[in-house]
Amino acid sequence: MRHGKKFNHLGRTTSHRKSMLSNMASSLIKYKRINTTVAKAKALRKYVEPLITKAKENSTNSRRVVFQYLQDKESIIELFGAVAEKVANRPGGYTRILKTGSRLGDNAEMCVMELVDYNEFLLQESKPKAAKRSRRSKSKSPIPETAVVEEAEVLASEPEVKDETTEAADPKKETSDEEEEKKD
């Protein structure tokens, strides 16, 4: 029976697990996004979310409590500064796990774990989009546009053939051609 055994040990000793989760939490706070396995991400979520909640209250005691877990001054400064400021109005759920597929070596399920308020792409998509309207063209041309473009390119690439009758009839054009040759 497995009564009361809901903690995932991740196949590690207690000291190794604590230091691994501490390092992963520090990396998540510093870089806002990390790649890891799904099992480690779920364990990290339970580890880091109470720390972020604690960081909302910027007191000496809460800094000391969080420092016991993280043991990294840079991540404490980042957590109590920018991160706590961004998540101040959020009641929980500070992290997001996005599955990315399987790892090649051992087929472990991989994911990206990120802080919710730092993903610019998903924040931009949350804006309501305007409804798209499409109109039918009133007259359809019998030749598709691509054929017209291709034909224009072919004509542009062909060399011009000069007609002697037009040149003799237009004396202004002859003088302008001669002036261009002198300039070159």
C-alpha cells in the first residue's frame, strides 16, 4: 500500500534532491524559463510557488526564510525585486509547464517551465482580436496574377530590339541616345 506517499523522490537522496530543487528554483528565478523533465518540473512547482508567495511580503523574516531554501543572493534580489512586483496581484499559479516532447537518449518527457508573467508571446495573444472581414472581388480576371507577373519578368529580361524606322522618324530620340553615349 502507498498510503500517504505523495512526495516524488525523483530517484535521489534527500540532500541531492534538496540541492537540485534549490538550484533549479534559482535558475528559474534568474532566467524566467528552464528546460527540464516533466517530473522535475512538477516537483519544482511545489517547491518554488510557496517561495514566490513568500516574496510578496518584503520583510527581513521572509527574506531569511526564502534564503534558507535558495542559498543564492542574486536570485533573492531578483525574486524580491522584479518578480514579486510582477506577481503582486496574482493569487497563485506563478509557473507554467509546456511539454516539448521526448528526449532522444532515454525518451523522458521534456518540458519548458516558465514564470507566467514573463512570457511576452502569450501575453500579446491575450488581447482580443478584431473579426476578419473578407470581400469577394467584383470582377475576376481571366488570367491569374502570377501569370501576369511571370510574363512581365520575361519581357523585362529580354533584350530590346531597335526598329530603324522609328529612330529615323524621331530626330529627338537620336540626339538623346548620342548624349547618353557621350556621358558613359
